[in-house]
Amino acid sequence: MSHQPDSDAGRVFIGYARVSTRGQNLDQQRAALGGAGCIRVFEEKASGAKRDRPALAQMLDHLRPGDVVTITRLDRLARSTADLLDIAKHIDAAGAGLRSLAEPWADTTTPAGRMILTVFAGIADFERSLIVERTSAGRSAAKARGVRFGPAPTLSAEQIAYARQLIHEDKKPVAAVARLLGVHRATLYRALDTVPAK
């Protein structure tokens, strides 16, 4: 007898199981997903932190409208809220749903589950905007204290002063001075324009 609710009639359940190391086995997840009605289970032995997970990519490509991706727990599918939302977006784009056996609220085949995922997306977006705001405020404060951003200058103030002396007093060609300092001629010109003569 099926354990699936009536609203699941006609849906195709696709399982995804993952363990982090080769020493662990997938038996428990395989059994739980089989018991939940999954007709196919994509299995992976890979860290959740890895972006390149072939079985996950294969499963996402395999999805058809009406399919329901089923997992035993959310941490088997995603390593962070942002990662979960990204994967959920791919699943939704395929016209499929997502549900977790351990977290019944994470079921995008129901209006409540879709609403919760929308709230998650809003929180993640809010967190991103806070990070951008804090970073921007931090950079502004650092600039006010005289901190310089960007790559370190190629030539030190002493090297620029030496180059200026060679060019103006010793009448050395700019190209020769640039070669001596191990930089391109354009870099030397920029440095001479940026740092005023004393």
C-alpha cells in the first residue's frame, strides 16, 4: 500500500542521496527514499562543499514537469541557504517540486512550502544587502583613515624618485630607465604622473 498522500497522485518522485566520504554508505538514505516512493535515486559520494557534483547535475538535467525531487534531509542537497535556493530555482525552472522527508515544511509542492522558500529567499537577499552595506561602510571608513585599496604600486616612492633623477638629471631615456627598474615604459610614465616631484 502506498504511503503517499492523495495530492501526490500522478507525480514522479526522483530521489537524491549523498554522503560526504567514501567510508560512509548510502543504505539508509536509499531505503528511506525507496519507502517514500522514489522510482529513481541519484547517488553521490562527495562533499556538500564541492560545486561540481555530477549526480546532482545529472538529476537536475533529468527532471521533467511534475517530478518531485525527494531528499532525506536538506543538508544532503545543499551546503547553505544560498545553495539551497539556487538548486530550488533550477528545480522550479524544470517545472518540478522539492521535498525533504526530515523537514516537512520544505515541500514546494504545497503552497506553505513555496511560501517558506520565498521567505528564505527574502532573508538571503536581505543578508546579502547587509553584507554589501557593511562592506561599503567599512571601505569608506578605511579610505577616510588613509587606507589605499587596489593592487600595491609597482614602484616604490624611492624608485620613482630615482627614475626621475635618471631621466631629468642624467638624461637617460625613459625606455632604458624602465628596463633598469624591470617595468614597462607605460608603467613608469603612470608612476611619474601619479607621484608628484619633490
